[in-house]
Amino acid sequence: MSISLSEAKKFASGAASLDLAIAPDYTVVAAWLARRSSSLMSSYGVPGADNQLRWSDNPNTYDDGMDPSIAVSGSGKLLEIHESDGPFTTQMWYHTGTANKNGIDYKKSIRVGMDDDTYGGGNPCIRINNEGTVVALFQTDSHLMLLHYLVGSIVGNVVQWGSVHDLPTGMRAISPRFALNNKHLMVSAFFSNNLFDSNMVIATALVSGGTLNYQAFETSMEGMFPSVALDDKGRVYLMYQKGSSIYFRSGQVHEETFVINWDSEPKRIAEGYRTALAVRDNLLVYGYVDDDNNAYCATAVI
């Protein structure tokens, strides 16, 4: 399956990271960390008839912290999570809210309360499906870089979290990213930042109750700072940085083995880093940050 990606256009400056989500009315929501500060910024873009995004004039500063991640459910419920320095460990905080073509409405910031505060939590990623199932994947805020996850559900403007779980085999990685669809399928992508091993880990899992049951792992692709999107048909879209270039790849999760069958070799699409991907129905959106800390974004019909 060949996907034609249009050239990404600049929509923000001074960005140090980026995450993207798509609302039910196909409004694209962006969240990023402002460069050389702790300000968390967000904006939204509405697709026109030509599928070009019309971004809001003024980005919104909605909180302080680092490494924001954002998601929107099928009902337009927005979830954002980020890390913030606590007295002893790095803490995670989240917002609920709404997102549509009329704008973004953030509710108050709430700390992610875990049953063991010694975990801390850094580089979090959050996703929500149409049933209201919430999954957060994050790393330990230490040199060990162990990965953990939380599964919960959203009730009103609050997430009811379950217990903290470790990922299998004591995975060590940074910048974990994943996608979750409405069939309880999840695809994760992360990298170790190890001088002796620059390959990414791509893993499939099923969400069952409050746990993730991992099915298949792939470690053959070299890259860093990956992002991943997943639709309800099991189509996977992967973007990552290799050197100073951004690469894109798509594939299909096998219904029985849960192994990803890739369509073709990765395709270089731009110069940059800190990738972001999201999909809803037939709309795919991708983004990245360039060396001058400008944030870029584009859509594609799939």
C-alpha cells in the first residue's frame, strides 16, 4: 500500500518536542514543549477543502512541565500528560478537556497518583480509545530507563488509574511512544539510546482488563525518537529519526501472529527530529521539529 505524504508546513516556532492527535471532527491538535523553557504549548488546525491545515493564530500556554503527550477520544474528550519535577522524583500530571474546530479547552492539572511514588515517571505517552480506556506508558526517572505502564478509564474529567505494571523482560528505553485502537490492539515503539545498540523496539500488545499482553517484538530497525499510529483495521504507520533525517513506513498487523508485515522499505521524507503521528478514519497527520526548533505538520488521505 503506497501512501503519498504531502510536504509538511511550518505551524509553530520555538518547539523542543511535539505530539499530535486528531479530534472526531478531524481537527488536528498539537502539544509541544517550548524551547529553553518549561512552558507547555498547544494549538489546533482545521483541515480545509484542500486538506491543508488552518492553524489557530495564537498558540496557548496551558501549563509548565516537560515532554507533553496528547490524545483525543472518539467523543472529543482530550487527554494530555506531561512530566514535572517533584521534591524527590519526577512526577506526572495530566489534563482532561475537549478539542474540536472551535478550540481546545483544558481542565485543571491533576497529578497521576500511583500506588508506589518511588516509580516517578518521565517521557510519558498517553492514548485513549472510543470506549474510554486510557493507557499511559512511561520510563523510570533514573539512569535505569525501565519502562512501566498504567491502564485506566476516564470518568467525567478524572482518570481512574489502575496499578503500575512493568513492561516484560525489564525493557530499558527512552521516549516510549505507542498507538491504541478500538480493537484493544496496541503498537509500541521506543529506543535504547545505547551506543552499542541503535535499533528500535517495535512491539504489539493486547489490552485486557488492566494489563498489556505483549504478543510480538521486532528489533531489526535502526532509529530513534519514533512515533506510531494505528487504525482499527490494524494498519500501522511508523515515523522515526535516523541521523538528521526523518523516515516513514507503513504495514499491517497480522490478525493471528500480531507480527507487523511492512509494505516496503522506510522512506526518507524530511530533515528533522522529534516525530509525531496520528490517524483517524482515512486521515493521517504527521509532524516533526527541525534543527531550528520549528514545528512542521501535514495531512494525508489514506
